[in-house]
Amino acid sequence: MKKICSPSSEIDTFKIFGCKTIKVIQSYPLSKVELVTLKGERFILKSVPTFYDMQTKKQSYLSHNCKKTHIPKIHWIRKKEDRIYFLMDYIERKNKYIPNRVYIKTIDLFHKETTGLYNKHFPVYNYAVFQKEYLKIKKLLPYDLVLKVNKEIAGLEEIFNTQNSIVHGDWVRAQLIGSNSKYFILDFEMSFYGPSILDHAHFYLKNKTMLAKDLNLIKIDKKTFDKARLLEVLRKLGWFIWFMENKFTTYKFEKEINDHVIILNQLINKKLYL
């Protein structure tokens, strides 16, 4: 099992990296985020275990290749003991609320820029991969739910035939910050290459209602979007399995898996609707 090196709260960032910590924004074994100053300017200093440095590679690649989508630039990446530290742009959170249309338009632009942008850091998620994952996913589900999901599997191939691009993979409100017309997308550790619509499906996964104007902005019909939400909840269950199989953590995701099984059951039984 891979060893998880917890971030030290006593590390002298000024002595080691030349930057002074203003405050710790979050601190978990898999991710520590600090607001720091360096030569009078503010930056974000983030660290992850060395075996989980995929997010630095993904973000560096995207910040260099996306010309219209705003992604925080990584200024340097350094290794200290069993952790990778990277210094990136600090983006001030000015807006307390960002309208749904901004999320839709921002991620749509990102999808447009990354369509056909293949890279080894972004695993391909296609129908064959999904079918293989589903063999493991259904072991997490009650037998009666498996029978219902099985009837929907073939119809999900339709989603893979829609636009494919790099997908953020965890598209929620916390992943977009900024103000006015300049918004930045954060945290790409869960990103992959697959159906673009899955980001929208993730954003609206738990919603019982959705404004018709939002669905029109996404440019997809309700029936197809329901299929995308069904595929997305199954994909997320597959992600939990993958994460545990790779032993990135000993955490079992029991609550998260249970929550997603409940959502899956609601989708299948048409109790979670738009």
C-alpha cells in the first residue's frame, strides 16, 4: 500500500521555498492549500503526495494549451520528502454567487478548446471502458437495482457518441472563481477525456429541478440529459473503486458510495427529475 505522508503544519515555507504563509486554506493528507506571499505578491501553495502528482501535470498542460479558458498558472513544482509542492496564481473570490449560465458557458468553452486534445495524463473514458468498469460497479448495488440498471446500459452508448473533450470530472460550484468576465477553473485531478456532457450532468446530478433556459444553454434534450446523469453517477462509483484499488488512501468512501447509490436509485425510478 502506498504510504500517505500527511502535510506538516510546521514546515517553514519561507526557509524552504522563500514564501511566507498567510493562512492555511485546507489541510488533508491528499491536499494541503496555503495562501502565501512571495516578493510582495500573493500566491497559492498547494501540496500533494508524490504518488498523486497527476493534478500538477494536468493543470500545467491545460494552462499552457488553453488560450481562452482561464486556468491558474503553475509557476514552479518542487519535491520535498514525500510531497510535491507547486506555486500557482492566487485568484481572489469576489463573487459570492455565480449564475448557472456562467458555469455552463465557461465549461462549454473549456470543452471546445480541449476537443481532440489528447494527452497521456488524461485517461480516455469510452463505452468499452465503462462496460468493463460496470462489472465492478454492480457489485456495489442491490440486486434489484442491478436488474433495472442493466436495462439501461445499452442506451448509454448514445452519450459516448456526443462531443468528446477533456472533462473536468468534478464540476461543482467550488471549482469556479473570479469576477465579471474573467473566471478561473480549478482542480483538475479528476479530469479525463470523454463525453463533454458529463460535466453538466455532474453539476446537476443531485438537482430535482432545472430551469428550461439552462437546459437550452446546454443544447441537449431532457431525455438525453437524463441518460448523461445516469452515466455520470455510475462513472463516479467507478472512480471510487479505482481510487481504492490504487490504494491512494485506506478510506473506503462508504458514505459517498451510499449517497451515489441513492441517487442512482432515484434516477432509475424517475424520482430524481428535471
